[in-house]
Amino acid sequence: MAALAEIPEGSYAGAGAVARDIGAPQNYLGKLLQSLARSGLVRSQKGLGGGFCLARDPEKISLFDVVEPIEHVSRWNRCFLRDGRCSCAAPCAVHHRWARVRDSYLEFLKTTSVADLAPGESKRRRG
């Protein structure tokens, strides 16, 4: 997403080019970009000059928006020691510590934008 934020507005980048730029396997990245397109975060265009671009301003796309469709982090409220049977009333050994870490991580994802990760072109073209 940060690599897509760096391309000029109105342009598209092919999955192969992005994969080379970030050192990711092209097949994996292509599938990931398609998934992000289904989530409405990325637009795809076929044909000459096609590829992928951000569907919204990178300052308006949080890391939570990016991670949630893939990892479903909003569902991380289940206990991983007691097969989901943990609660505040009957906490497991790590219940309260896990809740603090999880809440901190979710807050980070929700308050960090794609633009924060792409300090170059995306910030220059948007002010």
C-alpha cells in the first residue's frame, strides 16, 4: 500500500513492478492486491497502462483498513489459552496482559495511515 501511495495520482502500477520494488513474490502480491481491490482499498485496471492504484487518499486509509480484511484483527478478542472460554470474570493467566497488547496494537493500526508509511510522493502531492 505504501508503494502504491508513492505512484503519481491517476497512474497505475503493475503487480510485477511493485513486487520487484518491495522484494515480494509476484504471485503472492498479485493475490493480495486483488483481495485489497475486493475490499475497496485498491483499484485495478486491466490492459496497457493498467495495474493497481489506491482507491482513496492514503491519508484516509488506516493500517486497520488494510490489515482487517486479511487478518481479521477485530476478532482477536478470544482467548488463545482456553480455546475462547476466557473472560474478565474468569480470566486465564494472560488475559489482562493480552488485552493491553491487543488494544495497543489495534490503536496503532487505527491511528496510522498509509500516508504515514509513504513519506515521499504521497505527502508532497497532497500537501
